[in-house]
Amino acid sequence: MAEQLSGLAGDRALLGRTSTAERVSAILRSRIADGYFPPGTRLSEDGIGGALGVSRNTLREAFRLLTHERLLVHELNRGVFVRVLAVEDVEDIYRTRRLVECAVVRGLGAPPHRLDALDAAVEEGRRAAREGDWKGVGTANIRFHSGLVALAGSERTDELMRSVFAELRLAFHVVDEPRRLHEPYIARNVALLEALRSGDLRHAEELLAGYLDDSLERVVEVYRRRVGGDGGGTD
């Protein structure tokens, strides 16, 4: 925990003069998504509050917000922990992704579309793969799909999927086979991007649906071996 707290101290400047629970939760959300606090980690109020220079009440409100987002879980008389998802949670995340992401693609109008964020995410993934940074490939993959969702131009949808993608990262950290998990989807992102660029939305939706189905199968196969069907706690 000492190393994590030292890193958090560097985030203290991000709070500025208007320190709020929302800003603290944003910092912690990012750190959890990056695997800085892996699933099952107990979060110390004193340590994190001291590293960020915020009050106990502010930190508890941030914890409450992240618990509402299903990233943290409060266990009576034990404390607050980074959540460990159950297999059923992973399946529900992908069900939500299929509903939302495919609907976004289906609802796009005629090209051109603003695909700069998707282009950048593809290049980021390729660069990370060349460097053997497979977790970086996973991060680029999430950014690709966040950019895809953003094509809907809906702040509500962006907010919903930000939470969903953050939960998904919890699953990725448990699977811990980043190359096997992420490498196949670099080329599939490229194919999806080209279908969007050409305006063939039916083909793009088919590619996306197949992508999500295959990813779900791959993640659940490994996740079930590592966590089983219970999850939701700190095992």
C-alpha cells in the first residue's frame, strides 16, 4: 500500500483549490482502472486521505460514489475494498455493451463520421503491441470503444458506458492474460473502423456484435477458472 499512497500524493495537485468528492472519485476511478488498486484491495481511509490531502468526510463520499458505480464494496466491520466481479457481472457487462454499442452504430447517419478518436486508439494499440505492452493494448481498446460510444453525441450514454468500461477493467485485471485477451482485437478494431469509414453500418454492426460475443467467451473462459461464479467480495 505504501507505493500506491506515494503515487496518489502526486495526484494531489489535480484537486486544486476546489477539492470535491467527485474529483477524488475521478482520481480513484482512474487508478482502479489502471490496476493501481487491484480487485480485492482494501482501501485505507487514513492513507488515501493523507496522500490526497482531503478530509475523511470527502473521502467517504468519494467511496460512496464509487460504490454506487459498483467499483467498490463496503464490508461491515472490515472496510472498503475494490470489488471482485462475479462471472454473472462480466456477462451482464457484455450484455450492456452489446445493447448500447450496437445501437450507437445502428443509429449513425451517412458518413463522414468523426472517427479521429478511433483512429488514434488504433494507432495507440498498434504502438503498445510493438512495445510488448499488452495492458496498454487493453487500454487502447477501451479508448476505441469509448470513442465509438461517443459517436452518439450523448452525455448520458457516455456517462453510463464510462462506468461499464471501468467495471470491465476490473475483470481484465483478474484475468491477467493481457496478450491472449487483447491482441486479436487490434485487427478487428481496424476492420470495424474501415466499415464505419465506408458507411457500411450493417456490416459494422455485424463485426461489432461478433467481436463482443467472442470477447465475452474469451474473458469468461479464463475468469471462471480464476474467480468462479461468486465474486463480489475480496477473495
